Amino acid sequence: MNLKRRYIAVFALLGAFLVYLLVHYAVLMIRGDAPSGTRQNITIPDRGSIRDRNGRYLAIQIRFADVSVWRPSITDIDLLSNEISGILEMPPAEIRSRINSSESNFLYLRRQIDDGTARRLSALVNEKKIKGVMVQPIVGRVYPEKNTAGHIVGFVGDRNRGLEGIEFALNSVLDGADSNGRGSQVFLTIDTYVQYILQQIAAKTMEETQAESVIFTAMDPRTGEILGSVSLPDFDPNNIRASDANSRMNRPNIFAFEPGSTFKVFSLAALMDSNAISDKNVFVCNGSYMPSRGSAINCLGNHGRVTAREIIINSCNAGAAYASDNISSGDFYRLLSSFGFGSRTGAGSPGETAGYLVRSENWSERSKPTIAFGQEIAVSAYQILQAATAIANDGILVPPKIISKIVSADGRTVTEWEGGASRRILKPETAKALRSYMADTASTGAMGWRAGVQDLSIGVKTGTSQIIDPATRKYSETDFIASCLALLPAENPTLILYLAVMKPQGIIFGSRIAAPAIREAAETLIDYLGIPRGRNPQVNHPPAVNIPAGRLPAVETYIPDFSGIAKRVLLPLLLRDDLDVEIRGDGWVRRQSPAPGESVTRGMKIILELE
């Protein structure tokens, strides 16, 4: 009985407490008491910024505030409307109408006003003792480069939590959950200028070919650092509601496709490195390859007697297929796997595909010769870049990476992003032979001549691959992928470029539509990255240069002269919402558009070119 009485007593106390809470909040609702008039003092975590390799901001946190009204607390609606209308830039009549017509006691008047406006409004509300107005601090994410590198950076949701890209992959690092609310900064390997150049050329290619999508990537093979990674169509992470799943797809990282003839570089390298063939072996192409069983595999030409060099130069499918007869399926699979095909690269972007490389014991009679020229295997652009490093680095494969380092909020702790481990997969002479073949492919009259660059050797391999029709499960007669892989300079590569154009209309060949885009990108990036060539010699100069410190001039009525101003001084311009400012390159301003003295108009575009 004692235990029963104790239970009764406990439940009675709980019941009384619940009644008290109900009565207390009922009284508050009747009286209309609610927080009002003051800016809420809430500790807001500082989410770390995301920057490119040169420190340029790709994502930063901005403080905003929401302005709301609690109708039961309003004592003078005319005072409220007249006093706050100027700061909120809303007519008093509109404020009164929205309050009076609301079906709820709580409503928002303005969302995401800037921090300065919020402070002025809070001071006014307190000074005038205006009841019923609340100013709630919030934080938001701003992406100064807009569409540029949007797929890599990603975006956050309403609660400032990462949903895609680096924002998602490194959310715990950026949000500062483990460091007293002060998030660390993430530096990427991306160079914003390289990204911009690739994006412009990709957009032009996509428009000219009426393609469904385009991938364009750039990488330093010595370090594995991805300098540019473009996926079109793209999106602006500042306006995520205007995008769709297709525009948000990070294709270089997550889209797997049959590479076509660009893959011959790696299949021939595997065959030569294993001594299955040598550069002296001759194969006969009479327009097709005939397996021991089944129908013939057609070649795009009748190339006659071909060696490994001619297979690459002429992109001979039959020659690659006949060469593959000299190796066992198991050895071929093992060597292709060593390039990283069939496995994720671990570059750092979330959602990466492993591609598609079936184990050799499940191959059909046609699998080995077909894989040799780039069909019956699916790869990502990042896997192509990774495999190409082995050709560029005399046999050393260097995994790609998109993250450079992480810097703590106070700047004291720097964690270098290691990435995957480098490893030798080819003999040096094999890699050098393939680079020689690719250089010949870019020579006059060869398949990749349209990618040739003046005064600099470039190694090239183009490709045109069929796409499987999901309805028929057969290769489409109309849908293709045109691609081009380039290493430059061919003798000692410091840059890899890879372009893939999905479903171009009209002309479909990689040698016709992908190679010219590679040349255009190379011409610009060679000079920007300081790659030596005949008309761009390297010059020795003293390491120290005297530059005036300078400060940012006001941009109000007229465009000022930005000449000689350092990049770090210009960064506040990126936060202006009334101007579209684009900073190209690094160093100090050498050219600008518009010219100094031109009138400033809201939304005008200002381009500052730095050297």
C-alpha cells in the first residue's frame, strides 16, 4: 500500500505541474506577452570559409537578421509602421496591411536583412519603445564566385548545415562543433582563374554543339591537385531554389561513362608494360577485328599494318583488339585495375563513383578486345586524370585531390590534406613511349592535330564513344560522347586537361569538337601557369618587388582607378550586393573594366585583371 500511495503522490505532483504550465502560457497568450523590441543576444557559430588555392573566397558566412511581428504585443500600429518603414524600405501602409491581414499572430515582415540594418532597427525599436517587433539574428552562406566551382563547393540548408559538395563532406570541420563554435577554413586545390577559363570554353563548346552536358577538368600530375573541375549545366549556390538535380550534378566526380578511344592510352600501356607486346609488334587492320566466336568488331578505318604507335595515332580499334589477344584476361584486368579503374580515387568530393570494371572471370569472349578500345568499361573524369598521371610521371600514379589544407579559426593550426599514396605502376620507358605516341597524335595530319599548340609539344588522345540506350540496352545510333585527353608539355608534363562532351548534335567526333577546345584552354593556361614555350621564355629576376601598400578606394559615384592595388585589398568588393565584381588572376591590378571615371550604376559588372 505504501508503494501505491507513493505512485499516487508522484502522479498528483506531475499533474499539478502540467496544469500550472498550461495556465501560465494561457495567461501569456491572453496578455500578449512575447519577446519584443530588442535584438536577441544569441551566440551564432562561425562557419569556416572555403577558399581556392590562392585564398580567394568561394564560401563565406554572412550575418543577417529576420524581422518579425507578434500582434498581441502591438500597442500602436501606426507608430510601429511609421517608424520602421524607412529602415525596412517598406511603405507604412504596406506594413499595416500585412499585419492586419495576417491570419496568424506571428508573421515575418522581412527576411535576411543585413547585419547593419538589423542593428539600426534594434536601436530604433528600443529608443522609441515600439512593442511587438522582434529582430532575430541568423547567419547565411554567401558564394562570391556564384556558378564558378559551385559543384565542388556545394551549399548549405536553412540551418547552415552542408547539404552537398565540400560544405557537406567537411561539415563538421566547417561548423566548428568541435572547436567552441569557431569553424576551420578549408582551402581547395582549385584555382579560380583556371576554373573560370575552363568554364567559359566548356560553355561555348556546349552551345556550339548543342550538347546535353560537358565535363572539363585540369590537374597538376606532379601533385595530383585538381586545378579546375567544370560540370555543365551548372547552378548558383546562392540561389539553390532556381536549380534542379541535373544542374547540381557534379559530373566529373559521380558520372561514369564509356571512355572510348582515349582509353587506348591505358590499355596499350598495360600491354606494353607487361611485355605482352612491344613497339615492334605489327598487327593488321583490314577494317574489323574478328574474334574466335561471334560477329566482327568494326574499325573506323582500314589502317593496314599498325604498331602500337599507329594504333594510338590512327585510333585503330582493330589494332587495339588484336594486341589484346597477347595477354590473358586475368593479367589485363589486374593491370587496368592498377590504374585505379573500378575503384574510387578518393579525391575528396562526396558521392564519387567507382566506375564499372567487371572482374575478368565474368568476361565474355568479346570483353577483352572491346575493353582494349574503351567499351564495356565505365570510368569517371577523375579516374581518367588519375590514370594519366602515370603516363605523365614516368610510371608513377598520383591520386587526385580537391582539398589542399585545413586552417583553424585562429590561423595557428594548419593540416595539410594528404590524399592518396603515390605508387609506381609502369616502367619509365613505357610511360615515355606513350607520351611520344600522344605527341605524334597532335602533329599535322594526325587525329588530334586540332589540339596542337604553337611553340610547345602536347600529347593528345581523342575519343568518340557510343552511349547505351537504356530502352534497348544496345548502343545508340545517335548518342555519343566526344572527348580529348592532353598532357603538356609532352616531354615533361605539368598539366593534364580532359574534356568530355555528352550527346553533341551534328558533328560527334572528339577530334573535331573536343580537340579545338583543348587547344583554346591550353593557349591561355600555358601563359597563366608559366609553362615555358618558344615565345614565352622564363626570365630570371630579383625575388623582391616593391609594391605600394595602397588601400581600397571608394566605389560610389564614379569608378576609381584600381591600378596597383593588391588582391587582398580588393576582397571586400566581393561582398557588395549592388555590384557584380570579378577578380581575375593574382597579384596586383594591371587592367580594369570599366575605365576610371565611368559612372557607377547598380548591378554593373566590374572586371579587375591582376598580374
